[in-house]
Amino acid sequence: MSGLDTTDLAILRVLAHDATTSAADVGRSVGIGQPAAWRRIRRLTEQGVIAGRRVVLDPAALGFGVTVFLGIKLAAKGRTGLEDFERAVTAIPEVQLVQHVLGQFDYRLRITARDISDFERILRRRIMTLPGVGQVEANVMLSEEWRPGPLG
């Protein structure tokens, strides 16, 4: 994070908390004017420090009451197997996150489902039929706490 001063870091904290905060409100929060805040936000975006802005949806409000993390170990290794698996798994709408990891499993998936029986259907009909799937381990999320990240 070279080249970032304390005002830049304060702006990033404000936007990390709520990306819809206006430049005027960002400026007020960090003690600068709206034009200066807008210029800094634009510069941080152009430098790639701000890579995008996202809307955080509440899965429960949309009818998705279960989140499951799956660890998947592929039966066969190799570049073709990885590419085939990644292409197929990213086409499943209930898969919210795909992480290629090092360790006991090759991939970790975050899956949202309406309920446990819906998750079972997704697991049996979609996940277990993916190319190369070997071992699968499921962990049902009980609760989640969002942390502010490295900026505090």
C-alpha cells in the first residue's frame, strides 16, 4: 500500500463500510471537502486500489436460509481436470464463491440454498456430477460475523 496517506486509508475505511457513501459524506467523515474526496476516490480507483463496488445482499431475505462450505478434492489431477471442473462449477448459480486452495482439498465452495433439502438436491444433482469430483466435505454455516478487514 505504498503511496497511501492517512487520509486515503480513512477514505478506504469509509467506503469499505458502505460503498454507496457520497463523496461529500466521505469528505465530511475524513475532514476534507467534497471535491478533494472525489479526486482521491477517483485516483484510488484509477490506481486499482478500489477495484469495484458491490451490493451486499441478504440471502435470508431472498429466501436462502442455508449456507454450506464444501471442500472438494478432485479424483484426477491435471490442468485439463482443473479447467473442466472450474468451467462447470462456475455455471451453478447456487455456488457463490469458488476458491482454488492448497491443503487437504483442491477447492472450497460457498453454496447458498433455500434449506437443507434444497442443498441436498444441489449436492446430488449438480456438485457430485461435476467432472473430476472425488472427495467432498460439507460444513454448514451456523453464523457469520463480518470483519472490517486489514484497514480496521
